Amino acid sequence: MKRRMLGLLAAVTLASTALSACSSGNDAPAGGSADDPVSLRIAWWGSDSRHAYTQQVIDLYTSKHPNVKIDVEYASFDDYWKKLAPQAAAKQLPDIVQMDISYISQYAKNGQLAELEPYLNNQIQVGDVSESVLGTGLLGGKQYGIPIGVNVLGFHYDPELLKKGGIDSIPADWTWEKYEEMARQTGSKGLYFDSGFAPDIFFNYYLRTKGETLYNEEGNALGYDDDKLFTDFFRIQADLVKEKALRSPDYLNQIKGVLEESDLVKGTGIGVFQWSNQFVGLQKAAARPLALAPMMGPDMEKGIYMQPSMYWAITNNSKAKEEAAKFIDFWVNDVEANKIIKGERGVPISSAIKEAIAGELDEPVKQVFDFVSEMEPKASPMSPPPPTGSPEVIAALADLIEELNFGRITPEQAAASFRKTASEVLAANK
Amino acid sequence: MAWKTIKWPVYHLFAIALAVLMLYPVLWMLMSSFKESRLIFVTAESLLPDKWVWSNYADGWKGTAGYPFMTYIWNSLVIVVLSTIGAVLSSSLIAFGFARLSFRGRNLWFALMMVTLMLPHDVVLVPQYVIFTKLGWLNSIAPIVVPQFFGIPFFIFLMVQFIRTIPRELDEAATIDGCGKLRLYARIILPLLRSSLATAAIFSFYWRWEDLLGPVLYLNSPDKYTVSMALKMFLDSESTSNWGAMFAMSIVSLVPVIALFFAFQKHIVQGMATSGLKG
Amino acid sequence: MLKRNTALRNDLTGYAFISPFVIGFLAFTLIPMFISLYLSFTSYNLFSAPRWIGLDNFVKMFTGDPKYMNSLRVTFLYVFVGVPLRLMFALFIAMLLNNGSRLIGTYRTLFYLPSIIGGSVAVSIMWRNIFGSEGIVNSALIAIGLGPVSWFGDPNAALGMLVTLSVWQFGSSMLIFLAGLKNISPEMYEAAGVDGAGPARRFFRITLPLLSPIILFNLIMQTISAFMTFVPAYIISKGEGGPMDGTMLYSLYLFRQAFMFNNMGYASAMAWVMLIIVGIMTAVLFFVSKYWVFYESEGGR
């Protein structure tokens, strides 16, 4: 029975592979001459404005390379991954896919993504990209993704509201203690200092400042041994929630996913801890001048890192990998293209491009570029991308922190429970 | 006597009060479509807009990512109309077989049909995707539309139940007239099934109209995207969303569904009681 | 010989009529179902080959996964509270709308409206605003002295909100009831001699028995679809099933396992357990229906 089912499954998969070979889009012979007609499929997630300008960049590319035809596929973030999973299972992935840091391990480790090493400095010029930035696309020492832009964590806030909360400015070398004090201070004036931390991201940041990481190097266990780190970190906000200096989780549930309902946009909150590429959208929603501040320390330099906002990756399924690589090169190194992109997918990885488009940027984008440039020399190398199974680990952590902030469990219980669940999930990677 | 005179006013008062309660959320949505996009959430607690703006409709109608909204409506309509015709026709044929004919294996097939309703769709989605890939149907409406022509269990079961309420004497009369089974189906049963056919058409239309998963999985080219996909494109989880346009086009996208409902609901109420053939 | 021929002819006619279903089932459903059954005994992440692990998925479900057991509990609550409420409400409104008033078409459309705005993003936003801490529901509750309810903080309240949403979208059951009611001709009331009887008597003696096949249909289909409910839970909790798994319906948990955590093997096992549960429930409903459902075409019970 078992074998027969396997056979059936194999037959279906095989047949689909055979078919994919003759389906449109991938039939350009590998290694053909430069002007043979070739068609590529490219997929990304995003919203309206991103779809529009990406199409412009593609049109620009095809006008310069008339032999190339590019078919686009796009969707919202959650729909995108729903679409990609069956495509991967049926060997129907587009030639170029936009990858997220939380998914790239899964797709790379399971042989869906092509190794890009052979294309570097052949089709894809990376001379103007710093080693550490390019290195964020490495998994187990192999290049599977080209970062599209970089991000860094920070605090994005409204300076006017901060003053209204009784604080003149964010001190240059602020600490967690200082943060708690400030949150209490503004909370007493009815202004929420921030809207909470995305648990996995900021816990990882905190761990890094202490010389530890959330996941170990191999991605098959947690990277920290002392649960006191967990309880110390998560107690900070749990206490502030209890004192009503920060929003309760039930309120946050209610407004989840709607930027327009956040306290900062409504004028009842001072700031948000988040990635730098989220600043522009936030500023647009708030429609007031906002500012960026570095994370709190001690040892902020050890904690922060340049994280790719997203990657371009070439799939193993592609029959025109070289052509796909040429397009990625265009995206990374073409000035004209980047004048259209304007850093929407994060600060460009090429220093030459960054300089070339600096004069073309709107004010909030410029603020982000400046902030990232200021942080870049201070940042430490990124930990490896989250391992396979991380979505489950992150969900488990988020659930526990919710219970903690509701006051249903103690930080110690949360720490122990998290260690147990996470270890079980990650052990599968051994 | 007193009851007779106040009966209708009381009825209407009650019906309207209940309707208002039921419709508050719909009104909220409608009113939001007339608010300035950035004020929708700030003034969420008040139903009426401070200032009525129509620009959301103009804005939304322009569409997303270079395609006018009309493109998405047209794409959806093609899928929905074809699917509905296929689903209603095939389901009534199959239902007649299950309800009026006796043949070996009938109960087994009926049970199998019910079982297909009970397996969560998520786990058959990938193998099905592979089959449609094999058929070369990706990036076309075929994987969404064609299966509808093989009967929809919900409608089949619905029609079976309705056929079973039709007295057998009618069949016998027809059989004496020398009607074959196909003519019995077409001449006697189908006209009497009018109310459930209309019901099935209304449901099918609406279900296909709001379906998001099918189009997301199978349609790749943006020029084939549907209304349900387009509505999501107004939103951006990381930046300002065009909420006004989203609400406005949500309202617009209700129009075909409401129009169809209004046209077909007459048939729902013209059941056997008024169709001239009484049991 | 003759008898055998008739039987064969009956079989052929029967299969000719149901052939669309048979063909569709064999072409699009049977193989995927078998594959999912096979996958339920494997560890499979969608990308690499499935690995046979026997009954491990099922063992984990019932002994090592409190979230699974919770989703089962939440789903049963949702089904057993939501379905009867929804059906009673739908029947009540259908009766209300089953008369000769000239405005009836408009009323029907109005009452059906909530059901066609369905699962869109607009609904999730709207619903979260109505039940929000300063929303209209809490305002009403405060006004009648019941105090505010933390719809997004208390798992049970959140489930209550989900049930309310399902009752509110009662339109499909209502339409089917309406079609059923219209199939009961006035002569039936006359024939039964309860013409002059009070409305309650008419309802229980005539309406209810004659409507029973339709009630059975609605009961079975609503039960099945309630077990499969996904969209409302997904849009209200942004796909996370919160607060504290209060809205983590079975299908939502299954979806998360399948497509967020890529545990397709485990999700397949969950799906087949669901099939067995729903199958048993449906079989029981069918079996019990012999005692209360009246088929005109079969001359009574």
C-alpha cells in the first residue's frame, strides 16, 4: 500500500515535471546566444504602488532587451505564499521570486532555489556591495538570494508628541532602564510610548546585545541557554502593560494590521519600534514629521544588524537562469531603474546606486537613507536567516507573550514553555 | 378585529426595525465609502460622514496597478457566469438521478458525494494543483470553471431534497404519457424545481464572485485577476492603504450580486404553489 | 432475462444522469483524496519527499498537542451553539418574509444583504470596529447596564463574537427555508383541515412536517460547513486564532499547519480526523431523520 501510494505520488509529480518542461515561459534553451527570444516569469508581493513601479522597471528592462519578455505575477504578502507553495510542489515556480527572510531557508534547503555563486560578478555585478550585506543571502555558506535592500531596527517617533509627553528628546545612548522610565512618564500623561515589540525580532535583538542569539548557528536548537534572558526581557513590557503605561493586548488585537488605527497615527502614541523600511509608510499614514532614533542599549552595536528587506532569488525550476541573473543585475546596478524604485524595497545594496539616487529622494526616504548610513558602520553581522520551522517557533512565542501580557502566566512559565516547544520544532532540522 | 387593522403596520414596523439592526454593519460599510480615506478609522464610531466625498468611487474605479477596475469586474463576471450555468445545470441533472431513479450503487455514490464535502479543502489543494498543471490549465480560468460542470454537492443535495417533496403521482402521469426519463426531468421536474434552481444560482454566483483562493492559485497574469483580488490590492499592510477606494469598490462589487439576487428571488417564491401544477 | 435487462437499463439510465459527478469525482477528487490519506501517515513539508512515519501524526494530535485539542473544543462549541441559533433565526425570518406584502421583495433583499458581504476585508474591518472597545455593541451593552465586554481579550467572548457573525450571515439558510415554504401549497392546509386553526397549530401540524426535508438539508449542510468554518475566524483574528486561541477553529489550525508551518503531513492527518468526525455526525443526522422527516414523494415516512 505504502509503496503504491508513493508510486502514485511520484507519478503525479513526475508528470508535472515533464509538463513544466514544455510549458510556456521556460523553453529558452540554456546557454543560447544573447539575442535569442527568452521569456521570464517574475513574482513578488506588495501593494498597488509597488506593482506599478515594478512594472515600469520591467518595461524599462524589456525596452533595452527586446528579446526578453517578462511575465509578472503579484499578490499581497499572505496570498503570495499561498500561491508559491503549490507552485513549488508542482515545479511551477517562476524564474525569479521575491523571497522573505522568514521563508528563504525553507525554499533554499528544499532545493527550490538556485545557487547564485556562478553568476556573481558574471551576470550579477556585486563590486559595489559590501561583503556583510551580500552575506545576508548566504545559507550554509551558499548564496541563495541577492538582498534587494537593507533595513535596520530603530524607534520611529513623533518629536512633538514626545515633548508633549514631557520628554525633550531621545537620549543618544539610552538604555532599557531609561526606556521604562520614559514609558511610565509619557503613560502618566496619557500618551503610549510605543505599541509593543514584535517578540521574535526584538528578543533576538536583546539576545544579541548580550552576545547570544535566538537560534543557534545550525538552526536546530535555541541559541541561548539562560532563561533569565527571556524573563528579563519580556518582563519589561509585561510590567508596563500591567501598569497601563502601554496598550493591553486586547486593544492591540483589535487594531492589528491596520496602520491607520495605530496610536501613533491617531495621535495617542509617540512611536513604534520597527524596521527602517516601514518608516516611509508610517510617515505617510501619520502625515506629520517623524524622526528615527537608534535602539536602546547597552551594547546597541552588538545588537543591530543590516537585514535584507527581501531578496531576489532564482528558482531551480528556471530554464533561463542566466537571463534571470541579468535582470537581477539590472535591478541592483542600473541607475535609471533605481530612480524609479526610489528605495521602496529598502536602501539599495550598491553604494554607487545609493549615491547616484541620493538627490532624487523625498524627505522621509532621505531620512531613512541617512539613518541606515549612520547605523551601517556600527552594525554587527547578521545571524543566519531563521531556520526551517521558525514560523511555528515565532507563532508559539507570540502566543505565549500574549498570555504573559494578559497576566495569565508568569515570565518563568512562558520561558520554560517556549524552550520546550521551540526545541521540539527545531530538533526536526537535525 | 382590532388586530386585523394594526396587523400590517405592526408587521412593517417590526420588519424594518429588525432590518435596521441587521443592516447596521452594511450601512457602516456604505457610509465609510463616503468618508475621506484617512478619516475612516478616526471617525469609525460615527456612522454619517462629516463631509460627503465621492472621490473614493472615482479613485477606486481607476483600478490598481494600471488596470481599470472594470477589467477585474469583467474577469469576475466571465468566471462567475460560466461557473453558475455549469453548476446549476449539472447539479439538477445529477440530483434527478439520485432522487428519482433507482440503480445499483446509488447510495454509495451519494455517500461519496457527501464525503467530498467533509474533507478540508486545504489538503487536496496541492495534488489538485498538480492535476491542473498536468492538464496545462494553469494561468487560465479552467481550473476554476470546469469543475463546476461536474456538479456541486451542496446543490445536488439541495435539489434532491426538493425533488423528494414533489409527489410521485406527477411522474406517473408523465410516464403514462410516454415520457422518457430525460423528458420527465426536462418537462416535469425541472419546472417544479424552479425555486431551488434560483436558490442555487444565487449561491453559486455569490460564492464564485467572492472566491479568492481559486483565482490566487490559478491566475498568474494580472490582466486575469478578479474583483476579490483587486480589492486586496488597495490595501498595504506596511503603509497607508487606500481604504476609501477599497470600501467604495466593495460597495460597487456588491451591485452585480444584489442585482442578480433581486432578479432571481421572485423565482424562489414562485414555488409549486404558484406554478400551476399542484400536488 | 427480461428482469435482468430492466435492471441493467435502470442502472445505465441512473449512471447516465449522475455521470457528471462520477467523472468529476474520478478526475479531480479521488486521487487527491488518496494522496492526502497517504500523506497523513507521513512527515511532509510540501517541498521534499514525504517520509513515512506511521501513526505518529495521529498520536501527536491526541496526546502531544494541546493546541489541537483546544481547536477541537472551540470548534464543537462553535458548531453546537452556532448552528441551532442560525437555523432558528433563519426559519423565523423566512416565516416572517413568507407573505403577500408588496414590500416583500425588498425586505428579502435587505435581510439577505449581510450574507453577501461575506468574507471580504471590509467585513473584517467593520466587524472589528463594531465589537471594538468603543464600538456600538459595547455602547449598547453599557446602556442596558451589562458593562463592556472585552471581545478581543477574552477567548470565550471572542468565540461568542464569531457565533454572532455566523448567525448574522443567516441568509443562505433563510433562502432555502423560503423556497421550501413556498413549495407548501395552501391546499395542504385545507386538506389537513387545520385551515381555521391557530398559527401555532398550523405550524406544528403542517408547516414543520412538510418542511422537514428542507430542515434536514439545512441542518446537515450547516453542520458540515460549521465544522469547516474558516473565513470568519481568519479575518477576525488576522489568521492567528487569538485571543489566546479563542477563535482557533479546527480549519484555521489546519490551515496554519498546512501552509504557515508547512506540516502538510500533520495537516492531512487532521483533515482525515475531521472527515471521520463530520462523517459520524452526518450519519447520525441521516439515521435520526427517519424518525422525523416526512417525504411527500415517498408517501410519508
